[in-house]
Amino acid sequence: MTTMTYSVTGMTCEHCVHAVTEELTRLGVTEVNVELVAGGASSVTVTSDAPLSPEAISAALDEAGDYRLAGS
């Protein structure tokens, strides 16, 4: 089991949380927890059976909407 926390920008509401959670779940993660910081960098903690590449996370965020890993 691997747990990683990412800083994600572009999230402003619960709809954003749902969209990001749904896309990350499609990667096969077992758990997603989001600490929403509207207009700032939200903390997104992802638990999965195997490590996920930053590219896979970025692609899922892009698919969910206009969300980005902070610093990307």
C-alpha cells in the first residue's frame, strides 16, 4: 500500500472535490482524501496498491477539469 499527498491548484468547491476523486479512483486507487482550500493549493492524499507516477496523477487531474499539481 502506498500513500502520497499532492498539492493541487484550481479546486474551488465540493464539485471539484468530486470530479478529482472520481478521476483518481479510475486509476485504481483505494482511497482519496481532499482538504479543500478554495482558490489555493488543496491537499489531495491518494492511497493505492502501487505507486502512481506524477504524470498519471497530472493526466487524471486534467481529465477532471482545470486542476494542476502545484508547481507544474
